Amino acid sequence: MKRTHVVFHTLGGKPRKSSAVLLVAVIVSSLVFFGLGYYVGYKTGYDAGYLIPVRFGYLVADIHQIAFYVAYYQGYYVEEGIRPVRMEYVNGPTEMLAFAAGDLDAGYVGVVPALISKSLGTDFVVVASANLEGSAIVAKSNIYTAQDLDGKQVGTPGIGTIQDSLLGMVEEQSNITTIHVAYGGPSLLPLAFERGEIDAYIAWEPFAAEAVVKGLGHVVYTSHDILPSHQCCVLYVSGEMFREQPDLAKKLIKIHLKAMKYVTQQPDDAMAIFANRTGKTLDVVQESWKRMIWDYNVNTTSMKTFVNYLIQKDKIASTNVPDVDDFINNAVDMKLLAEVEASAP
């Protein structure tokens, strides 16, 4: 039997064994990288399948809900086996409409749109606070007090937002009338203010701080001035999750408390995370921080004040809320929060 000889030739016609070695190396490398790619792809797919998806709502660049940004980018959700499906909304009423339509499982939202939605029968439970206060009225340099706002055009993030209600409370307290100019969220407010379309605006932070840092206006009234320590944003879960998956709800609360602890103990890092992930400059975030109160305990007393105000303004039908105390007791349940606190190391 003849033996077949394989010879690699160079231009000079001489064999080069190193070419064979090179070919083998290429083949081996290809197999290694193929295997590595397959493993990474498989593991990513496996992890994604293992994590429990939760459709999570939150508002655009709302520092009140910084706990979500911290938890998401610090990996707290994944640590608890959860994959949050991020659903961002321009304001609270829009988020509550999405929740009522079945698009969400949990989220952060302002307390006023939550209360309005709850009065219409939407099935969710408030399980923790995200923050207290944190809104402000910014006005032009010739407007110094709430009385100076009388007859002026004041922008809000939308009808049914907590800021729109706070502006109404200012009107009552100061015996003035303003022209509410509702925008679809807070993002356009600083621009409209700069263009002179409105004389002032009320917004959640850091959108009020933007005008201050840019020197376009100054804060004339804060939500602390309107209703001290009032409830602002809350963490809520669907009624179905609360009743049928309490362990999952408790994981979300545990994540929330961990993020809130990070915010209070490492504020500089938390502000940097928020700035980097929202595009807000750090000086704007730092300015807004002055008006924030971080507290995960729900202020139910202020919630009752809001409900009575909303009923008075026909934004909540009195027939839907015959008893305010019972309504708040059904909307808020701190039982799971207490259990998470008790089990914390």
C-alpha cells in the first residue's frame, strides 16, 4: 500500500511544518471560542429563564423613585431571583392607566394618581413609601410668594398628578387662583418656563432643580410648605401578587428597603447612579436632594388629607369612598413590610 505524503509548500517550494502547526492552532482556537460562546449564551438564556419576570412601572427621571434605579443597577433584583421588566411612564395617571389595563405587576407611583385609581376599583396594594415631600414651585424672579402667583399661568406635570393637587392646595391656603397649564409629564416644564410660555411650574424633583441650577428661576414654595411630611411616591404591588404570591411581594419590599438604605447611607453614590442613568447633571441632582425626605414608612394621615381634597374637587367620587379611613386601610397594608423588617439581619 502506498503511503500518501502531505507536504505544505512555500513560494520557494520547500515544505514548512509551522504551517501545519498554525492550522491546528486555528482549529483549536475556533473550537475553544465556539465552546465559550455557546456556554455564555446558554448560561445567559438559562439565567433569564430562571429569573422571575416582574413588569415594573416607574416614572421618567423621578428622583423620588431613586430606589428603583439603585436596586436595578446594583443588581438587587437579580440577587433575589427577579428580572424586572422596565416600564417607564411620563406621569402617575399614565402609569395607573397601564396598571388598570393589566400591563404591570408592581411599581412606584405618586400617591394621588394611586388613590384616584384605587377609588375606581383598581386592584393593587401600597406596601411601602418611596419618599415624602420632594416637589417645588419654581417661578420667575419677580414672583416671590404664593400670593404673587395669583392669576399667573403655572405648569403642572398633568391633571391627576400629585403636583396638580398640591398647586390646588396652595390656591386654597393663599386664597389665590392660578391658571393650571397641564403638560404630559415634567420633561417639558423647564423648557416651557425658559421660553416664557408659563410664569411658574410645579414639578417633582429634579425637574424643579433644573431651572434653579440654570438660573432661570427660584423656588418660591415647596411641598413641605404646603403639607409637611406628606406622602409622595409609594411602592405598590398588584392585589393578585399580594394575596397569592406574598413571598414575591416580600422580595420586592426587601429589595426596596436595601436600596433605601443605600440611598441614605451612601447618598453621593446614589446621586451618581441617578445622574448617570437619567442624563441629569450631578449639580441638578444635588440641588434637588435638599428637598427630599427618604422614608419607607407610609404617612397614611396625609393620604387621608389628599383623599378628602380629591373628593372635594370631584376627582374622586364620594360614592366610591363612603368612608375615608376604611378606604385608606384597604389601599395600604404594611403587614409584609413588618415581616421583612423582622426577618432582616
